[in-house]
Amino acid sequence: MQPHDLQTIASKVQAVRGKQRTRLMCCGSTACLSSGAEAVRTALDQAVKAQGLAADVHVGTSGCLGLCGRGPLVRREADGEPALTYHDVDAEVAAQIVAAEAPSAPDVTAPDLTAHILPETHPFFARQHKVVLALNGTIDPEHLEDYIAHGGYAAFARVVTTMSPAEACDEVKRSGLRGRGGAGFPTGIKWRAVLDHPGERKFVIANGDEGDPGAYMDRTVMEDLPHQVIEGMLIAGYAVGAQQGYLYVRGEYPLAVKRLEKAIRAAGRQGLLGANIFGTDFSFKLDIRIGAGAFVCGEETALMASVEGSRGVPRMRPPYPAQSGLWGCPTLINNVETFANIAPLFAGGAEKFASVGTEKSKGTKIFALAGKLSQTGLIEVPMGITLREIVFTIGGGIPDGKAFKAAQTGGPSGGCIPAEHLDTPVDYESLRALGAIMGSGGLIVLDETSSMPDVARFFMEFCADESCGKCVPCRVGTVQMHGLLDKIMQQRATPADIEKLQRLGELVKRTSLCGLGQSAPNPVLSTLRYFRHEYDALVSEGQA
Amino acid sequence: MTSTLSGDPRLKSVDRAIKKNGARGDALLEVLNTAQETFGYLSQDLIRYVARELHVPLARVYGVATFYHLFTFKPKGEHTCIVCLGTACYVKGAGDIVAALEAEYEVKSGGTTADGRLSVTTARCLGSCGLAPMLVLDGAVLARNDANATLERVAVVLAGTPAQEAD
């Protein structure tokens, strides 16, 4: 394939699509599928056929449309009209949706459908800013041609034919993109380190071992935009001088594995993966590695051990993966969402990318919004948005007239943010200053009925269970902390136990080998910081 | 060494996975995944077989298999109920669902009832937090449950009717 062939493929797709006035995209994500999206898709197809509308109406399957709590969802895009989303669709509603597309029918806002319509101006959608997920809802995740028709692989073609690897690294550096796995290391600096390190063989790894309970951003990106992830990895491979890439996918995500496998095969058939891509010297092979349920494998050195087929046990750094990674070779390892940022970054340029966000945190972040909220689902927001906007505007506030208590970010590695800090901008530094972290993007809202010590215990049990056992502070410390939290919850604790919990938390944080142990005390320390009275109340109730 | 596996036609798919990865030791996770998918669990004989075919020490295969949560060494029950214990499900009461199942069927989470009819397991997060609390009963995703609804649905499945999809 040559770069101009992309245009040929795009034109072919557009020639067919151009004639169809309306596109109805049925959400094919896990959440919608489990609430009956497959039947909806069948009903849409049948209705289009029965009413003879195939020439005007295209029915397709899309990636996650975001508002997972109100599925199944169907997105309608029509020429010259604003897009809208139908929610809580069943087979009957699907038939009505199609009937409204008939030329003689009244428009789509006919009374029987209004109860199912969410316009793009709905607060859930209006405050979002889609860069990574821009194509979600528009393209079919399983069709390479669809992605190409929307500009896919054009950024990669331009990079590989017109830029040097060093220029590509610089572009990423100038964009200000930071790692979306949660720690926020500058991506361009990481790329440059791998490029500069001498070595015949180099590797690129996408970390798709999304283990935080309550987080599914990476699953969605892998399921819905597999080609965007692959394109990001290709650009990275070229920029750092790697010939082989691995996609490490969590074992609990079979649909993501299936779609990535299909995408890799399709890209290979078109010559977008393999030897001498676009007739250049650049060759790149991509394989999937499936995890088997170990949270610690999200840590980069543990992940690499797992890719090599061993127990996923982390090791000391340095040497960093950029110096000595997979099989001792220089290795670039980025989160899946980071890679999904790359193609849009190069398509629009570093300046455009950096125009969104705050001074130190550029671009957007995807969050999985869950918990005690009216509207839960997947959102992409500009960095710097306040928590208040996320919770009360996009999330629609707390249902049942309850009061907001805290937002939990970063899962078992993160912390709880109380109501008085709701106006904090969401960026790496601000969240860290509050004792929470950006994390990979899980955002769980707790209302007044939630017990904070119980939430802390929940996460500590998780960490104690997931500790790999290599270093003592984490292996022993997490178990001891969990024991203390149990004691507190059972109202058997004394004030001294709370002091002990605090001291132990700081010790484990300071002395553990890897990120798991270093961050495991965060939920405890942050709830002690903001909700100490709940701990004290449990102690004094017990003593009374 | 005699093996209960010799001649088992299911070994073909394990062999395919080994061959596909060039019989290299670093494919151990892929091969174990395939083996468990095919047989439902990793028996002693199966672990020995994988070690021999991949030319990897048995201790290493065992070490890797026991490290990862998804591998199981006991056969599953006729029916399985996986309760999601992700954060969103937990704050919406998934813990009560697990407790109710454990009490009703006298089984510990992760285990199988004495009569081998029902396995109850928990998952870290199944990534459908909008449906919390959710569970997977014999492969069907059931959304927005509570303890009573879950017990009813499990009883229906055990009585022989397939699980209904979520509403």
C-alpha cells in the first residue's frame, strides 16, 4: 500500500455512504449489549428492510456512546441535522425510530419518540470535549475501511514518509501529552529516551491491563477504536526505532481481544503492519498478549515479566524499560489511552493538541463515571474541568435527593475528594495536592450513605489480595492495615489503632518496591485526612 | 507416567496454541489460557503436559499458573454465578449479594456447592459500571440486582430454566 491508497479506500466508502441520508448507529459496547442492544440492531435492520429504506438509511454498530446507564443507545446522524442519541431503546422503539425516517413520516421529534431522545445539547454531552473518542459513535469498530474513511492511518502515513524519528518524538514533546495510565510522565521525553538508547532490537508495549475496579476507559478504547490504538503504536514504533509491538490486554476483556485481533489481521492484509510499510524501510509486527488476572501486572516491570511468560513480579528501577526492558532491550511502554491520543495529536498538530487543557496538563482525559449519580457512563473531558462540573453537570448530580460526600479517583491507588474541594480543576498536580491522583480514569461518586472507612477497607482488601508478595512492606503492611480497618469497622478499635493505621500507611507508602505498594495506602490516608470523624465515631461508639 | 489425558481430542486446541507460538516458553500464558478455556480448569496432568510440550520446568509452569487469578485448578460447577465486586457495584450493595448467595447455598465465594451444581465467584470489575450492581449468571449479564432478585434468578437457573437477559 502507498499513502495515496488510503484516499482511494476512503473515496470508495464515501461513495456508498454519501447516498444515504441518515446513519443509525447502534451501540455495540458491553454495557449496551448486556441490556439488549443485539435485539435492537436486528430490529433496526429488519425495519429498514421492511420499509424499503435501505437506500436512504445506513444501520451500523458503533462503539460506546457513553451514557451506559441508559442503554441500549442508538445514535442518529443525518445530513444537515444535529446528531442525537436515542436512549432506552428496545425492539419496538427501534421500529419507530426507523419509521420516523420514511420520507412521508413526520420528523424524528414526533411525540412517541421524544421520551427517548437526548440531543447533543444535553448536559451529559455538551460539556464533553472529544479528541480520543471523536470517532466513537461514527465509525464501526470492526471496519478498517470506516476508520480510513474518517482520516485513519493518514497521520501515520505522513509521519513515516515525511518526518524523522527525532522529529516525531519532538512533536509529542511539544504537545505536552502526559501518560494517561495515571502517573502523568511526559510521553515525548519517554519516547526520546527509547530512541536515544542504543540497541538493535527495541519494543513498544501498550498497557491494556486495566485493573482498577470501577474503570473501563481502556476497555472501551480497545473495543471501539482498535485501529486508533494500532496507529498510535505504529507511530511510536517508528519514532523510537522498534520493530515489534505487544498489546497486553486484560484477560477479563474478551471482546477487546477479539476486536484487536480482527483489527491487526485487517491492517496486516492492507500492508499497514508488516514489512516495509508504505514502501519505506519501516517494518512493524504487532502481537497480543492476554493477561490472566493479576492487578500488579499494570506496573510496567511486572507487565514485561508477564509478556515474557513469567510470574508478573515487579523489579527495581533503574534500569528503566527505556534502557533495559523486554528481554533486556530498550522498550517503550505506554497506556492504551496514551497511544489512542497519538493519531489525533499528529493529525491536528502539537499546537492544536496543546490548546486544550491547563498549563501543565494538556489535552483531554477519559473517565468512567460511576457510583451514586443520575447519569453514569464514559466521558471525555478537557483537562482543567472542575469536579463539580463532572459530578453535577455531566453526571446530573446525586439521585434520590441525597447529598454528595466524596469523589473517588484512581481506584485502589487513589484517594477521596470531599465536597469542599469540588471546585478543584482536574489535572495531575491539583489532584495529587489533595492526596488523590488522576489515576487511569475511574471516578466513583459516593453519597451521604457511604461509609468512608468501609470504602478504605474495600480497597485495602483488594491491595492485600493483589500484592505480589515480593517486598515486605507491601506484603505484610497491606494485610496489617486491612486487619486494623476490619477492627475499626467492627467497632473493636481504640484511638491508638487509628494512629497505628496512619503510621503504617506512611511507612508502606515510603518503602514499598513498586507502585502498587507505594499507592496502596492512599485510600486510607486520604479518608483519614478528610473523614477522620467517621473513624473516630466508630471507635467511640465501640468503646461506649 | 500415565496420564488421564492421552488421546483426549481436546488436546488438539492446546497443541495448536503451542504450535502457533513456536513452542517458546514465553508463550506459557497464552497456552495456559487456551488449556483452561478448553478443559475448564487446569488439572495436574494438563499442567504436566504443557510443561513437557513447551520444554519448561514443571515448577515454572506451576509457579506461573498459581500466580494469576484467572487460572483454576478445580472443575467448575454445572452453573456459575459471577458477582462483580468492582467499586461501583460494591457501593451499590454487591457485598450483600455475595453474602446472600453464600448463606443460601452454603458455599464460600470462589467455591462450588457440595453437589457440584453451583459455583459462586466474584470478579474485580467487569467494566460495566453503569449496570451496577451486576452479575454474570451462566454467561448472561444481569444488571441492577439486589440480594433477593439474585437468589430468585439463581433458583430459576438451578431449576433448569435458562437465565433471562437484563431488562
